[in-house]
Amino acid sequence: MLFTSPSFIYAFLPLSLLFHWVNLKKLRNASLLASSLIFYAWGEPKYVLVLLFSILFNWLIAILLLSRCNKKLFLFFGCFTNLSLLGFFKYLDFFLSAFGLADAIEIKFGVNTSLIHLPIGISFFTFQALSYLVDIYRSNIPPQKNIIDFGLYLSLFPQVIAGPIVRYVDVVKDLGNRTFNYENLVNGFNRFCIGLAKKVLIANPAAALSDGIFNSDYSSLNYQFAWLGVLAYSIQIFYDFSGYSDMAIGIGRMFGFKFPENFNYPYIAKTIQEFWRRWHITLSSFFRDYVYVPLGGSRVTEVRVYTNIMIIFLLTGLWHGASWNFILWGLFHGTFLCIERLFLSNWLSKFHAVISHIYTLLVIGVGWVIFRIEEISRLKIYLLTMLSFRGGTNLFEMNSIVDYSESILAIFFGCIMCIPFFNTFRYLCRLSGINYPTLPTSKMIRSFGVGFSISMLLVYSLAKISADTYNPFIYFRF
């Protein structure tokens, strides 16, 4: 069940809020856990057992970690089991095929590993479980002895499918004593509407043009449309994922949870290092705290530092999917991070910030092409078309572009909203010597303006959902 589906918006979410509201305070976690399991089972009837196993197993291991002896053994067993579960569903067929063993296993044992289905959200709830166990081992948090509360943490429906990756320490207070009130309901609803609009009004139209270009015959693609495809996909993936994160944060807020932010204007970054501080923040911080720092981080020799960076981004690529293009994408970003650390950041700092910004956007754009195209042969053709600026024949005539007018408009507004608009406006006013106009101080006027804007976004988004069945979601498979 997607957040943008009518069944979720008109039925599941209102009923879940209602049951949560009317329940006694001590029963609200159980009620929300039941809603979360129903939400997960709606799309994965059989694989809800995987989620239930993860809840029970990690709850038991966490309690065993309280013992003073064999803590390392219990931690190893817990991490090994979690990663084995993830590896079986997500990577088994990929690695067997890479080593030419998949066909042999099918012939000998009659098992087709390509048919192994990936449970939705397994990458997210597995990483949450790993962070929970490691934090208990480090004595950063005590284990949760109430299995209902722990089960809710691991399966909470606003973020179980597509994040953000929420650490137990971030929500432990909310699990025990959260505020479910009108203010949180309104603020959460507003955030949900903004995320819904980002997904439906910008990401989906951008996806129509992006898919039209990336799914085409590359032999007849010219470089102009190749770059247009990069722009369309860059807008699509950002508003697709950040929109879903906004909706998750908003829904969590409605129920009294405060989830961490996952995006902070990533396309205004001036280096790839800064980009990763702004993009998918919860994933970046997970790898930093649970992999990079234990490997020695930046406290080791320069060679080890660069090795650690490449390991982190190899894992980042693999986390996104079991495919060679994801591995290449991760290593591509890792390579530029190493180059920036070696000399490029210092060199770029000598020029105007615009140069650094252009460089960063170009690297990100090329990276998205690698991320988007799974077949290496097609990836090579597309990149050559982009970078060689060869003409070719027009894949789309001008009348075809008219058919994608909604996509072009969505991309235009998407580009504008990629920057913190009010800060930019204030900066331009200062440069021009113009006094920055202050917003109305009346709380009633501000509330009316926000309420009216949110209402318009919601009405238009719901109209689009009702009229259009095209609703792709990139991170649904991770």
C-alpha cells in the first residue's frame, strides 16, 4: 500500500488515526503495531512473517546482550542473522549469477533463485535492527523489554517501507510517552500534504519524460535529449524519495513521533562530500557511525582512509540494489570523494562557488545515469551520447515535447524548489540594496496563508491521483 494510493489516504490513514485517538494511552502502541502489521501485510501477505521474525529475533538478542559474558558472540550472531536474511532475499541470485552458479543450482536442485522475492522495506528495517543491537552493545541505550514497543519501533508503518532509517534512540521517548494532540496533527498533516504534492505533482510528471527517454532506443538519441533525461530523472528521484520521506515524517508527527530529517536541499551542494551530508541523511549517518568509524574513520593512514571511503560507497551501492550499475554508482561517488579529499576541494575553493556547484551537479547527474540504467551496454551508449555531444536523429519531435508539457512544467518548478527560496530571495535583495520585505506579522494572516496553500496542494494532488494511474516509486524496491 503506497501513501499515494486512495485506499491509504481515504481509508487506512484516517481509521488508524481514529483508533489511535480513541484508545486508552496504554493501548495505543498495541493499536499502532496492529495497524503497522496490517499495512505491511496489505502488500506482503506472506513476507510479514519475515518482519515478525525480525522483531522477535532482535528483541531476544537485545535482552541477551545485557549479559556480561559473551556479548560479542551475541552481537555477532545478531548481526550475522540480520545480514544473512537481507543477503538471502536481496543478493543471493545476484552473487550466484555473477559466479555462474545460478543455472547449475537450478539444474541440480530445481531451485530458481531469480524467483526469490524481495520483501518490501527489508533494507530499512534490517538497518534499524542492526543499529539497535550495536547501540545496546555500546551501552548507548538499554534494551526494550516490552516486545510490543519494540515491534512498533521496527515496523512503524510510516517509515517501514522507505525510511527514513530511524534509530531507537531517536524515538525511545516517543514510544513511552508521546504527545498526540491537535498541534502535532496539524503540523504532521501539513508536512504530509507537502510530501504528497512533491510526489504527485512533480516526481510523477518528471518520471513520464524520464521513462520516455531512458526506455527509448539509444541509437536514435541525440545529446540534447540525453541531458534532458538526466535533468528529468534528477528531479524525479529527488522529489520521489524526499516526497515520500516528507509524508513519512508527517504521518509520524500525526501519531506523536518525531522522525529525523532525510534531505536538506542536496542539489545546492558545492562538493560531493556536501551532497552526501544533504542526501539520504539517515543512510549516510548509519554508514558513518556503524561502518566508517569502526573501520578507523579518518584517524588512520591516508591509504586506509581512502580504502574506508571506497568500502562505504561500495556498500552504499549494494544497499540500493543487487545490480552492477548500483555498485558502479557507489564506487563512482566514492572515487570523487577521494579525489576531493586529495586535491579537488582545495582547488575548487580558489574559484567562485558557481564553479563548484556546476561541477557537483555534473557529477551527480552522471551518477544518476549510472543509477538508472541497469544494462551496462546501454549505460555505455547513453554516457557516450551525453559526453560526446553527438547529434544523431531527434528521438522526440517538437510535437512530442508538447505531449510532455506537464513534465517540462513540473521539472521547471522542481528546479526552482531545489533551492531554499526565501534565503535566496533575501540574499538577492541584499545584493541589490533593497530592504527585504517582511512577511505579515499577524498570526491569523500567516495561518490563513499556510492553510490555503496546503488546501490547494491537497486538492490538486488528490485530483491527480484520481485521474492518473501512473504512480511509479523508485525506492519501493529497496
